[in-house]
Amino acid sequence: MFNFSVTTHRQVLNKVNSISLAALLAFSACSSNAPTKAERAQNEATKRIIDAAASTRLTNLVSYDMGESRDREILSLTPVKVGADYYAANLKGVVYRFVPSTTVDQAKASKMPSFLKLAQATYSPQWQYNVKKGIIAGVSANATVATVITREAKLLALDVQTGQVKWENQLTTISYAPTLMTNDLVVCYTIDGLLTAYNSSDGQLKWKVRVSKEDDLQLRGQASPVLYDSDTVLVNATNGRLIAVDLATGVLKWEHRVSFSTKRKDIDRMIDVIGEPLLYHNQLYSVSYQGKMTAIDLLGQRQNWQIDASSLTSMATSLGQLYEVESDGVIRAIDLKTGDVQWTCDIFKGQLLSNPVVVGGLLVVGSHSGNLYSLSPSDGKFIGRNKVNGSISKLQMTDQQLLLISGSGIFSVWQATSK
């Protein structure tokens, strides 16, 4: 059972209350009816099936212990791959760059634990930098700098070659979302609704624009800005709106309301959109908590369809379907063109799950209990599981590899092997 809590960050949140996702689910569970005897029996039977499931085709390529983190806050930390290298961080404030050991100074490498084999090459930390104040969001990187956001609401840019601070900026407040990085810009979305762009080379302010107002009550989580094309940044604002901003100038291009609420209580009216929008063939898909899933044709600037949904994560796509994890742990497949539900998997109902990803023909979600669950993308049938040390809040996909940082501070890389 998760503890329900509302935390006030007095110095940097300006008295804005943020609710952890785990706490919110616990509150929802306490408010619902207790399961019947038949439902409890079904839940126990389902648990036995999951516990007995064999490991899947997912292979753990890389595993590195970066030190224990705090489960409830690991949501903000995501590893990233740039070229052949990986960047990761823990909440204590240590940032790592991992590179093939053939490019690492062997004297330095001998003092650090080495990586497991990855594509027949050994990876080791090229450098590690201790921010000391703790990190609340990151890591993002391009060819020159890696960025993180600290608990003191500072945006730090580290030189990717040396691991030293290249520049830093004090933000208006914190951000739970990793920055968007282009070759030239670093774009940051803070919880007070400001979208701000800085020059990647020196940290000079390029532009800033307010895309949403500061809410009195919001979830502890945010969607990172995403790049639609070379000229446009998209951001899922916490107020249920999708905003498009000109990348060069910060000028608002257009906005769509993707969710709304008719409830009366504050906690019931929360329609935060904290998952990144999904772009697919000039179609944009967005989902909110206690709100809607919306499909928008970006070329025609029109809404294709909208259905009821409540999700705390980003979505994935394959086989002409959207894959969505509902806030109660139910997984759904939605037809991309019509919005019709194709299948539903409820064997993980009641669990706190990560965002879904598709890797090597498997639909994979992570759990707070430390499992990577694999399902069939075509029909949602449960295939098996892989155990991870620590809770899993977010999965990152790149180059057909699955990257994650667990609640125990383990950075790992997974890949699906051939059938």
C-alpha cells in the first residue's frame, strides 16, 4: 500500500502542492469499493500466474549500480543514448557518461566498476560528476552538453568530453521533465507553465513563453517538450492543452484542448497531461489523467477522434494500434484511425505501471514491484516477465534498446533477442 502525501516545495514551488503518482493511486484505491471474495480469489490466481511466468526474450545487456534512489521520485530520471554512448544519473546528484572501454583512459577505468558486455564491447564510465545538491530531472544530451535539473531549480549543462559544468542557469521554479535538446538549443518546461529556450553552447536565454498557468494542485510529473519538425516544439501543458511553439522565436503557433473536466472536487478535476505526445505520420496522440485520449491531424489542424481515458504515462504504437496504460493498471490497445478499443488486458489492474514500449515484437511495461512484463502487441496476451532490482517508473526506447533507471538506482539496457 502506498502512502498518500502532498508535498509543498516552499522555496521553489511557490506553495504549489504536488502529488506523487503512487500516492494518488493509493487515494483512489481507498475511495473505491473493497474487492469481493470472488475478486480476491481471481486476484490471487492472477498473481500466481504472473509469479510463475518464465523470463521472456528480453536480454539484459547492461547493468550498473549508480547508488540507491528514492522510489517515489525516480519518475523524473531517464537515461539517454547519444551515438554509441549512454548518459544516466541518480537522485543523489551523480551524472555518468558511459562509453566503450576502448575509448576510456585505462588508468581511470581501472578505478571504476566495468560494465557488462554490450554488443561485444565493454562499457565503462568515462567520467562522473557529482552535482551534490541532488537531481530532480534528466538526463538529456546532444553532441556537446548533457543537461540535468537540480532540486534547487538550476539547469546545469555538463561538457560531454570532460564532465565539468559548462554553464548553469537559475530557473523560475523546478521541472520534473528532462529538457528537449537540439543541436543548438536546450528547451525547458517548468511547473509554473514557462517554456524557456537557451543556447546550447553558452546558456544564453533565447526566448521564453508562458504556455499554462501555475496550478494550486498538480501531479508530481510533467511531459517533456518534443520536436514536431525543425521549426516547431510541442508541449503537453498540465492544464489539458497541447501547445505548439515556434522553435526559433518562442511565438505561439496554435493550441488544442485535449482534455477537460466537469468534476467539482479539486482532486477530481485534475486533468494533468504528464505523458509526452506521440507523433506518428503527421498524426498526434495525447492522453491525460481523468480526461481524454485525443487524436489530431496536424496537417489539417482537426481532431480525428476523442475517447475517455485516464493515464499517467506516455503511449506507444505498433501494428496500427496505440498502447495505453490506464491509471488503474489496465492496458489497452486503441485503433489509430478510429479510436476503437481493440483489446484490454486487466491482469495487472491495481499495479502502478510504467509507460508501455514496443521492442523486438514485444509490448513491455515496467511495474513498481520491479518487473518488466511482456505482452503480445496483437492481442494483449501475457507472455512473461523479467525481474529488475528496484521499482520501474519510466521506460526509454532508442535504437531498439530499452533503457531504464530503477528505484534502486540501477541503470540497465535491455534488448529483445530473436525468436
